[in-house]
Amino acid sequence: MPPPDPAPDAVPPLRVGVFDSGVGGLSVLKDLREVLPGAQLLYVADSAWAPYGERSEAEILMRSEAISRFLRFQQVDVLVVACNTATAAAVHHLRAIWPDWPIVGVEPGLKPAAAATRNGRIGVLATEATLRSGKFQKLMADHGQDLQLTLQACPGLAAAIEAGDLDAPAVLELVERYCAPLRTQGVDTVVLGCTHYPFVVHHIAHALGPQVRIIDTSRAVAQRALALSEPFLAIRTATPDGPARLWTTSEAAMLQAIATRWLPFPAQVRALDA
């Protein structure tokens, strides 16, 4: 693992670190830039191990700790685990290791979906690992009572999105395959349970129809990061020192191309040997 960046200026900007199993967390990074325009954003795409949703819990724990440790070396003030699978498997572990470090996780938006549904029928699109996790089971127990839930695992979809072509035939075929059971069940609200999926939300909306509301929690995650950043904002500068800094455990050129297409702000990408 490379050493941390050189020491920042005496009064550095707020630093927010974000990681995901791949490029999906860029959906959260976009919202973070909107709610924290003065923050320095640092992002790690663990694409060599993507998708986490098809990994064992032990592997997810190992990778989440390694990537979090790297971002801690980068002196980030707040950590965002921008991956539903990593949150479910590892966020409690990370908080136990660093109890003084504000850590934000993501989870499927069952609570807002329960408030939004009109007919009580809710679909959840997520990875297999997220759906089988204890954290998701508790989420259903807390917010899924009196609802008809259709849980749809989406093997292969995150990996297809990871390839970067959001309109590829493989992406469209998988979206249709996984949305078809939700249409059959007559759901009127669908929760996106993976941070990769917002990048194909237009395809999901087309497959489900205009009567179905789609719940994405990326903005809520960014707002939570803003709340946890308040103590730091009083002692930080208001301007980030340069473009967002991105690392990938796979090919830097591929992440640079994706970031250029998907992000509305500049990003500098490096390879990470971790």
C-alpha cells in the first residue's frame, strides 16, 4: 500500500473518504459534492475485488478494513462506506476498530419506501450478500411489517455496470430480467439496494413503468455525512485543494474514463496496490 499524501497545509479543507467495491459509489460521491462543495473528496474503487456482493463475508471484512485503513492514512475526517454489501458486513467492525472516527454506512431505503408506498407492495433490488445479511433482516423487521416485500437478488448486474457501458445489451438484459418479477407482483415502490444501480435508474424506470416510484438513498447518505462533518467545518478551509482524488485496485485508465463520463467535476485517478 502506498504512503499517504504529503502533509496538507496548516488549515486543510474537510476531507471525506469514500469507498465501494467498484465504481458504484461514485453515485454517492456526486451527492457529496453537492452538499459539501468545499470538501476534498477521496474515493477508492476496490474494483479488483468487485463485486463484493458475490464475495464471502470474510473477504468483505478484509477488504473493507484494508481500504478504510488506507483512507485513514490519507487523514480523512469522515468515512463513507458507499456500498450496501460492505455496510451490512463490515460497518460495525470498522466502528469498533476506530470508535473516534465518524463512519457513514448505506442501507436499502425500506423506511422511506414504507412511507411512500400506496399499495403496500415494495420491491428491493440488491446483491445476494446484502439480502442475506443480518443487517438487512433487521431492517425488514423494523420497517417491513405489514408490507408485501419482493426481494430480488441481481447477480451480475453490478459487474455489468462496472464495465462502464451503461447502455450495453448485457446491462439492459439483466435490468429487464430482474424487474420482471417486480412487475408481476404489482409493486408500486422499488428500493435500489446497491450503489451501482442509480447509474442505470433510467433503464430500471423504463422496465418498471411510470407508476412505480424508485427509492435511492444516495442523497440521504450525503446529508448524514454533512451532519457528521459539522464539527470539522468550523476549523477547515472552504475550498478543496484540487480535483477529487480517486484510486482503484484495478485499471486506472478505466476508472479515469468512467469518472470523466459520470462525474460533473474533475477527478484525478491513481492505481492502488492494496
